[in-house]
Amino acid sequence: MEATKKEHQLLVSVSPHVKSEETTSRIMWSVSIALLPAFLAGVYFFGPRAVFITALCIISCAVFEKLYLKIVDKQSTVGDGSAVLTGLLLGMNMPASLWSFSPFTAHVPVIASFIAVVITKQLFGGLGFNVFNPALIGRAFALISWPKAMTIWNEPTAAFMAMDAKTTATPLGILKEEGVAKLLEVFGDKMSLYQHLLTGNRAGSIGETSAIAILIGGLFLLFRGYISWHIPVSFLGSAAVMAWIFGGKGALFSGDPIVHLISGGMMLGAWFMATDYVTSPSVRRGQILFGAGCGVLTMIIRLKGGFPEGVMFAILIMNCFAPLIDRGFRSKVFGAVKTATAKEIKK
């Protein structure tokens, strides 16, 4: 009888009780795979320099994580793919000109990788405890420390073995400094401009050039259920509205939202950076507010700030508010009893 009783005892464990085959490692490697179309587009347009810079970031991130965990006597987590994903994102946010910039600047990706993995992630407790997106903090540090090297852009070469390339301004840089008329003069008519921005045949960071390639990867994540539509759609939607209303010269509702959506890091940020599990809200309604905040801040910086681009700063600022947003949009606990307020008690 005693044995029978033990067999029928219920084991109560802490929630959540939903089981899934998905693991951290599987998710991280899947996101890395989703980034491959954008990375390969960057390699096509910028040649082996894109490979060298991105590989240097990936190797540096993995090595720094392994060394740090060995120093603090913790089990290595390099195999879960998070360090590789951070290095891939960091490399894709770097200009290809870093490899040909004089003086030699190979140390920039290495130091940025250290800031991303050790300072931003591991010192906060490791994966799941970091407040800010590690890759964006690494890029922000590089931009502040080496502004000249990080703001020189090469023209796309469309040749894999080409190592030298002319420098030029990004579409957002031209738009910021000289206006849409100059942008159309450089690229031709609007349809030609859109074509260059969509395919990636223009200056920019390694992984942000091809909007179509980024969209393919983003839709893959959406289809697999790794991300939801809430952050990307609210991010891009709010940015489009802001660009349409305030993006034109001299009149409201005269801006071109398409140019802003497919230029710079907007697509990469909306689909791959702002949707980071750790640094974004987990509640769906909160994700919409988070994405909208990213879009609005991006356009404020682009239109009124000193930088032609604002995606990186916008996401990092909204990372600060992610815990507060989650708290404000906290889901109602099933079966919880509402505590009466002082006014309700008097009544």
C-alpha cells in the first residue's frame, strides 16, 4: 500500500509548465542562420574585407567569452551560439573600410568585441541578465572611440576578390547633408534609388545594405516563431509615419518614408536588434510600445540630431525602458485576488 501511495503522488514544480523542444542554443544558431542572406549580400558587395572583419568579430567574441568564464571558474557557454551571434551582428554593423583604413584598424573590431561580450554581457551576469544589446554597445563604443574610422564608407565593388574601393557617403549621409535632390542626382530617379536600397548596391555597414536579404531572414524568424510581428511592425510603422509627416523639406506630410525604411540600419535593427529576447519587453502590448519608441527616436535623431543614423541609439535608449514597460503591461495573474484600495474599504 505504501508503494502504491508513492507512485500516485503529484510532484508540483515552479511554473512555467509548458514544454518545448526549443533550446537557447537552437534559437541562437537559428538567428545566425537567418542573418546569412544579409551577410552574404555584404560579402558580395564589399568583397573579402567583409569576411575578414566579421570573422574577426566572431572569433574575438568567442575567445573573450571563453577566457572570461575560465578566469571566473565558470562552465564555458560558447557552444550555445550567443557569443557567435553577438560577433556576427557586431561585424555586420561595421564598415568594410575598417580593413583598408589607414592606419591599420584591426584592433577596432577586437576591442569592440571585448566591450560587447565581457563588459556588456558577462559582467552583468551572462546571457539573460544584460540590460543592453551587446552588439550595439560594442558598436557604440567603437563609434565614439574611433569616429573617423567608423564613418568612412566604401562604394560596393560587386566583386568578391576586390580589396580596394572608393569611399563615398551613405544615402542617409547624402540625405542629411544635401537633401533628397542630391540623393536623386546620385542614384537617378526614385525607382532607381529604391532598387539600389533594396538590393544593397550602395555604401553602408556590411550587413545593413540589402533590405531584401534582411527581410528574408526576418520572415524566416517570424515563420519559425522565434519573434513576433509586434516589435518590427511597430518600429517600422512609427518610423514611416514620422518620416512622412516631418521628413519633407518645408512642408508637413511631404516626406518619403520608403527611403528611410530601407536605408541605413532600419531593417536590420527592427528585425534582428530590437527583437532581442533579453533587452526587449516580453509582453505583447509592451512590445508594440517598445517598437514604436524605437521608430520615433530613430527618426528624431535622423531628422534633428547630429548623426544621419539613429537606429543604434534609439534601441539602446529603449533597452533602458524595457523592464518598466514590462511592469506597466504586466499580465493579470490567473486566480489572483485584487487587493482593495483605501477608498474602496471606506465605501
